[in-house]
Amino acid sequence: MGAIRTPRDKWIEEGLRALAAGGPEAVRIEPLAQALGVSKGGFYGYFRNRDALLAEMLDTWEREVTEEVMERAESGGGDGRAKLERLFAIVAAADGTLKSVAAELAIRDWARRDEAVAERLRRVDNRRMDYLRSLYRSFCADEDEVEVRALLTFSSRIGTRFMAADHGGRSREEIMLLTRKWLLK
């Protein structure tokens, strides 16, 4: 009976975890193997080199935070407001490695230093904004209002993580719920 190989997706998941914790410099084969409790030899059964892993990590992240999230938001049917409600719930619950805000922020930081990553991030952001616009257009006729709502929705996902402000006795979660309620008017 042969040895059981560590699945490819575990290497990618551990790579994303390392990226979220320490940026692309933290994604190194030997520490990943140690975190997985395996030898680094198994890595080369799946990936040519570290760059191949990094590319697959970005592919996985892109798929997880765009198409899969949108498919889930669409899956319950309903109008644009119902889909936005689902989308907000999906994003709020996205604390897994691939969809975490920490991974998102690490990729955004990486994109500041790597044009290829910046281009991919631009594609992901454009895809997300296009989707938000399509949902808001279903109940907002004014294109300026559609753009502002889409921008505020997207900005609240990323930007609130950088804010240290108090919210008048309300928790961040309460403020996010109020924001969502306002955006769905």
C-alpha cells in the first residue's frame, strides 16, 4: 500500500494561510510542508516550483471570491435586493482561508509591488463591481446612484478593516448592518 499524498488543495490552502499571515515572502515550500506535517518532496508532485504555487493560489482565490460567491448569491433566485441580502450574508460569513479579509488584504498589498498581481486584482475588482452594479440596477434607475451604492458596498468590505474609529456606542457589526439596510433602500 502506497503512502497517502497531501492533496493539492491543502498546499494551496496552506499557501493562502501563509500569504494572509506574512505576505508572499511567507509562502515558502519548507515551512508549508512543516505546517502540513509532510515532507517538501510531495510539493513537487503538484507544482513545478514556488511560482507555480503562487499562481495557483491566485487562481483559487480569484475563483472563490468572484464566481463562486456570485453563484451562491444567485442560487436562491429573487430580485436584486434578495441577491444582495444573500451576498451580504455570504461575505459576512467568509472567514475561511480563501475568502478571508486577511487574504484579501495580503493580495492587495502584494499587488502594490507586483504588476501581474495588480492586473489580476484589477480584473477581480472589476468583476465584483460589475456584479454589484447589475444588482443595484434592478431597483435603482439612476446610474450615478448605482455607481455610488456599488462603490460603498465594495468599499465597506475592504475599508472598514482599516478604520479604528468608534461608532457612537455601536459595534462595527451593528454599523455594517445599518449600512446594508441603507444600501438596500
